[in-house]
Amino acid sequence: MSFDFLTAIVPIMFDRYLFGNRFLNVCFLIFFFASPVFYASGQQTSAYRDDVQSLEAAMDALLETISGPAGRNIDWDRFRNLFRGDVPFYIRSKRNEEWRVLELSVERYISDIGPNLEKRNFFEVASNLHVSRYGDIASVFMVYESRENPSDAAPFDRGINSLQLMFDGERWWIVSLIWQAESTGVAIPKVWLKKNKNK
């Protein structure tokens, strides 16, 4: 539901149904401001406050949350807390020699990918971070490595996560996420494999 729709409909509801009835007005305001629609932009979860106090902490929390042994129960509340609402995910993939863009979101990732992720050994770490920041906005290129066991000498895949983040004065939010893996046949350029100082 868009906020343009809400902007249009709320005054009409007050005029037609609630005008002059203070009790109904109060009930409506309580319902509206407590609803998921009002909080769609995302809210701070105090239990995971440390995860979002720095860019590096947010990146660590993102990978820690989805990593673990088969049979685990992923803490999806911790995962959700990193994102400002149901933000978009885009995956550049290749299947049967056909290139495609898969479109997901936080909730679709949880529902579509989450169950299979919990059934398998999966450990992902960042081998390099390239951060460009201006004021309260930042762009992160994360080189990630995926393993079935943390002790595996070589990853079974690696790639790049491209993230956009925003600081609201109290915490960092991830506002978009795009990734592509080397298993698509595109090698990571050497420039992204070099250790990089934050810009």
C-alpha cells in the first residue's frame, strides 16, 4: 500500500465516518500509527543495537545471520533489523546459459530461500570490503566467500555483494542489496581483491 493512497484516503475517512466522534478518532489514530504500514520504513530493534552502530558491524551481522550448520534456526528478526523495511534484493544469475535478474526482497528471501538455507551447511565471510561514504550515505562492495565448512581451504563460490546504506543519526540501515557470484562465469576483477582503505 502506497503512502500516496494513505494521504488521500485518511482525510476522507475522517470527514465521512469519524468527524465529530472523538472516541472513534482516538481509536483510529491508535490503530493507524500502530499498524505495520506506518512502520514500513523500519524500526530500531534494541536487542540487535550493536549490529547497526557501524558499517562493518552491519556487514558482519548480515553474514553471521545466514551462516551456520545444517538444521539451524536462523534468527530472522536479527536479519530483518538490518534493513529499512522490505527492501529490494537483485541477483544477477545464469542458468542453462541464460542470463537473468532475480528480484527478491527481505521477506521473499526469508520465505523462498530461508528454508533451504537452514537445511544445509553454509558459511559466508567477507574477504574484503570497499566502502565509499559521503555524509550519511555509503556504498559497499563486499567480496564474499562461501563454504560448506569454515575449515574448508577454498570456498565453493565467491562473489560481490553491492549494498547501499544510510545513517539516520542513530543507526545504519541497508536500503538495497545486489549480488553476483563467480559461478556465473564472471571472475572478480583483481582491483576488488586488493585490500582497500575506506574512501
